[in-house]
Amino acid sequence: MKGGGVIEVSKVTQEEFLTLVRYMKDNYGINLAQKLALVEGRLWNVIRQKGFSSLKEYFDFVISDKTGTEAKTLLTRLTTNYTYFMREDQHYKFLTGDILPELVDRLRVKDLRIWSAGCSSGEEPYTTAMVLDDFFGPSKSQWDAKILATDISPQVLQMAGEAVYPEDRLQNLPPAWKQKYFNKEPGDQFRVKDFIKSEVVFRSFNLMEDFPFKKPFHVIFCRNVMIYFDKFTRDGLIERFHDALEPGGYLFIGLSETVDKTTTRFQFVKPSIYRRV
């Protein structure tokens, strides 16, 4: 790492970029081949702040860090997107209007299993926990409905565990929910109340690894995650999600994402919603 003063960062070369692309693809399944502008935009400041003059110098530093801390920082910088509560709310409307009533009628054991895969800073699984609390009401205590929330980035998982968010992240929630499910903090910050926090279990997990789950899920959310994957990686992950669901279980993906209907075993329900037959 270089000394003080303002560091001029040289333009990313094609060789540097391709080295980074290979590293991200081989280790995380993430395809950045068409994301040069994203790479430059998200890494420019961190390269300069750490005192390096090129992507190569910074990447060499990442690789040489045996603790893996810098690799995780790099991953977080390249993959974390802005998110908020009740994002793509049509999914939650389908959850409460179709899926949950069906499961209430069908499940003999009140064990509801939901996975938020690629949960980022926690808005998605916490929203889901609020939706379940609102749907079940007083009978919620009769259900084992803790939500598994996983992400590959320790930084966003730490944020999720702290459960403190700026007010603008809550704008899509029903107004009454802000009071019911959050405590006001200084500086227009809001903290998720403990009874909702306790409904979400956060774990670090790389979606490229084998799924270690003992029981299949009824619902999987994996939204706006696969935009980083190439088609081969994406198709393989979708089929693994299929096998990780109960028969009749549902997969939610991002509204801008698609599943290849000609090859998948999933049944198309409506855009971004699929079911294991």
C-alpha cells in the first residue's frame, strides 16, 4: 500500500479487467464480462482510498490477503445493490393472496419454510417476516415460520443483523407498519423490532456451493441476484432451487429476470413466479 497524498488511478486495462472477470466467475459464479463500467465505478474510490494506482495493484493486494477479508470487501463492492422494504410488492401480494392460504389448508404440521437467497442487507427477509405476522395475526405463534436469509457478503449480513435503516428504505411499507414493526432511532433511522428480528436467521452462504439443507422449502426468494450470472450458471442454479423446494413450492425471482421455459422443470405461474409441480 502506498503512502499519503492523492493517488492518481490509471485507467483499467483489458488484461486487468479480464483477470478480475475470471476470478469472480471461478470463485463466485458471477459474470462481469459486460460490466466494465460497473467495475470502474464501484472500485475507483476504494482503489484510491487504499493507496493503489491501478486495478492490478489492488487486485494483487486482494489475492495476497490470506484472511480473505479484502476478497469479501471486493465482492461486496461489486454485487451489493440498493434495496428497500416491500420491493416488487406484487410478490408479497401473491404470497398473501395465493400461497399462504393454500399452505394453511394443506400443511398438517405448522412448519413453514422460507429461504431468502441473496438477502443483501436484510430488507427482503424482514419484509417477509412482517407479511407473515400481518397475515397470521394472533395465530402466528402456532407456526414455526422462521425465515432463512443467506448472502455471501459478511458486510451486508452485518448490516442485516443490526437491522437499522434510513427512512427512505421504508417508503413502500404500509404507514401503520412503520410504527408496528420499527423503533425510531436518532437521525431518521429505524430499527426493526426484536419480535420481527427473531423470525429471521442470517447465515453466510455461497450459492455456488452444494445446498446443505435437510428439509425442502415451501418458498424461495432469489430476486435480482442472478443478473450477475451467465446463462449456464443461472440455469444450473434454478434447477437446484427446484430440487430444494417441496412439491408445489414456489420460486420468486426478480421482475427483470427470466427462467428458460424450454428447459426448466418449473411451471410458469406468472412473470417472475414459478412453481415446482
